[in-house]
Amino acid sequence: MNSDLPPLYDPSALTEEQKELLGSLPFEDLIFRKLFDFIDETLGSYRCNHTFDLTTHFLKKQGVNFLEHRTYFTAHEISCDCEVISLLESKFPIDLNEFNRRKF
């Protein structure tokens, strides 16, 4: 992660739920942000097949083994790619407009 970039969220403005979510992430929050973007873009062209195929593919490219972290997703009642977006994106403390302007 480029530490020269300002944070994508204001840590002092986080709710307790957001602090808990960030504290429980099994890998870097930047990977989650990129995962959201990847799934959102991909599902714009394809329908969800109600598997973790996209999540698994993306995380593999990031050097993360999805199977090692599957319990995190199921603990948050996420059972497929589209639920990664619908359940976590609403809770994740990020300014999506600022995120989309960034170059990673």
C-alpha cells in the first residue's frame, strides 16, 4: 500500500461497527476495497452464479488463499460474490468517489 496517500476514511469518524469490521479483516483493507471494485465491475457485465468464484480469483491474484479466510465471510453471513458487495460495502468505511479517483 502506498503510505504517501491520505487515508480513504477518517479514522476519528468511524462507528464502533466499522472499527470492529476493520479490526477483524483477515487481510489488508486495501485488498478488500479492490475486491469490492473488482466484483462490482465484473457483476456489472455478468450475473452472480452464487459462488465465490470471483472472490477466489481476485484474492489468488493478490496472493491470498480464499479457503484460508472463508470462515471470515461465512461469519459475516456472506455466501457468494454478490453478497460480498451487498453486505460488506454498506458497512465498509470508504469514500467510494475518492477511491475511484485513486491509482493503485
